[in-house]
Amino acid sequence: MSNNISLIIPAKNEVESLEAVLSEIQENKLVDEIIVVVDNINDNSVETVNKFNCKLIIQKNNGYGAAIIEGFKHAKNKFGCIFNADHSFDPKYLDALTKESTKNDFIFGTRYNKESGSDDDTIVTFIGNKIFTFICNKILKIKISDVLFTYVLCNVEKFNKLSLKNHDFKLCIELPAKVKQNNFSYSEVPIFERKRYGGKKKVNALKDGFLILIEIIKNIQIR
């Protein structure tokens, strides 16, 4: 199997974990391009990125979704993978994701089946995710079991054709919704999510939960 994955890493104040993440990725033979999108030139992650052989892109507080969108625009390989900077994503799953990509355009990681799980979930995020996933399954007809999880590997060209608009965490709903709307093929791979390494979660359960609900309603209207 050829080395053909571009890893897209959105990073905002992840200096505590980013060096460990990049060190671990360097050992993975499937990855031959690492793109780190930092949210602010004053972010302390910049110095860490410069220690490694990575492509560095600096935004101006544009958000998580914008970082992913921008990273994919610069990806040189056929396949790209969203990879969080908090050390919760284990690169050992890149092999399974890549193998599945021979069958489908978009491969979504899932923490919610018999072969997967999470050390980083809270009761609030678990229940919220289950509710939003149920709504997306039943109303948007998106057949994935973990709609808020962004460990996703996909065809770069087809990702860019989605013309995603959300610059924040709402991208996690817009992405599978537009994959479905564009009739691109997709499937799931079980992933065990590790506990994040230092720092704090960037998601506000109440605020982001409300915004995600609005995004679901928006996608119902454009089906």
C-alpha cells in the first residue's frame, strides 16, 4: 500500500499535546504529508510545528471547521484524514481507514459499536451525540453511528467538491449531510478514542449543542 495520506490537523492552543501527536505520526508509514492549521499566529502551537517536517498554515481565529476546509485545499494526496491535535486520535487506525477507502469515498470513525469506545467521552457529550445521531439517522437518513466524531478519512477531491461552509464545530453535521446529498459512498470503521493529552475540550455542550441542532434543521430544509 502506497504512502498516500495527507493528515489535516486543526490546532488551537494544543501545545501540551501537539508535540506528542506529531512525534507519533512521524512513525506512521501511511502518512507522507502532515498539514497543521493553527488558528492564530500568536498560538503557542506554531513553535512546536516548526520542529517537525510539516506544512504550517496560519489562520486568523477562523475556527475548527475552517481549519479543516483550508487544510484539505492544500492536500497533495488522493486521500486526506482529519486528525485532532489533542492526542485522542490513535494513528494505528489509519490502516483500517485506508483499507476501507478502496470501497468508499468517505470513511467515518465510530466510537459506538462493539469494537470501539472512548476514554474521553463525558455523560453529557455521550447523551448529546446519541440524540443528534438518532435525529440524523431518522430524518437526514445519514447511516452512521457517531455523527459528531471527526476521525474521518476521505477522497480529497470529493471533500473539496462538498463546498463546506461551516467554520466551527457545526462542520461535523454538515460534512456527513453533504456526503449524503451528493450521493458519495461512505462507511464506518470502529475507533477507540483515547483521553485527550492536557488542555481542555474546545466544545461547549450547551452552546455547541444548540448550534448543532440548528445545523440539523438547516439540512432538513435543503434535502
